[in-house]
Amino acid sequence: MTTLGSSSLSSANSAAFDAWARVYDTQPNPLLSLEERFLKCLLPPIDDKDILDVGCGTGRWLVQLAGLGSPRSLCGIDSSDEMLAVARHKSFSPVSLLHAQLPFLPSPSGSIDLALASFVLSYIPDIDTCARELRRVLRDDADLFIADMHPATASEFINRPSETLNTPSSFLKVENLRFRMWPLDPPSIFSISNDA
């Protein structure tokens, strides 16, 4: 259930990403680089698949997905109008870009073959509803890829000056922390059944 506090947090997140949109793609981000390097190797073939990018931002993954094959459909959703505006200016295959406020997904039930949620779930105050929504829109044999910062990694960088996060040494630190967290049990979102 979304509360007033959750709504205020969501509005604040949208406003922050609206302000960040124009420069988002130009700023080096070691976490995004690490994610791209590994996630590209894990993605299944995407030809003739319906793909949803949850929290698509500037369309970073949509552009890459369009270049990996011929999906039946590409849809990106985001709560930031400005991020979506940046995504609309990128050239890639036909894509639907929708403004939506998570945790609710504006997709029909059982309509998605592959969903990607890249660094978005940590901004969702109602993660249980978002998990149910993801399960609702996914087909039974769908693939779901979630990438986000592990809380231990986040706490490692919480008080560091932002300029130190873009150095090669900080990238290696993030990479080492991510590998250390990889073997932990997956979060409950991966164990949601069809009965949920």
C-alpha cells in the first residue's frame, strides 16, 4: 500500500532525476560500467521478444537492447519526464516510452518476455508491490534481470566525496565489493511464484 510518505519520496526521486537528466549520460559511473560489462553476457537472445525496461531513464539499456537483435517490442517506463525526453532523442528501433510511477507497471498481464530493472528498485518504497507487478506482467517463461547496489556497497560510499567515485581505484573497489556480494542468497523477489 502506497502511503503519503512513499508518494513524497517518489516525487522527490522524480524531481532529482529530472534535474540530473541532461548530464546523466555524460558522467562516468563505475557501477553502470560494471553492470553493462556483466549483464550483456547474461542476456538471452532477444529476437521476437517483448522487452520492458523498468526505470529506463535516458534509454541506456533500450539502445543496447535494440542493437542486440530484433525484439518484437521495446518499452521503457520511468517516473522522470526529463529522463524520458533524453531517451526520445536517441536513435534506436521503435520503442514505447511511458511515464509511470513505480511500483505499478502499465503493462498488460503476461505480456513481457524479458524485463530489466537497472538501479531502480532501491528507489521504490513499496518493493513488495513492485515485485508482484513484475510477476504479473511477465510471461511464465520470461527472464527478469535486476541490477542494483547492494546495501553493503552503498554504505561503503555513503560519505565519500563524489569526485573520488569516478577514479579507476574506486571502480576496482566497487567491482571487488560486487563480487563479494554475488554469492549471497538472492532477495525474495526472485522467489515469487505464479501464485503470488
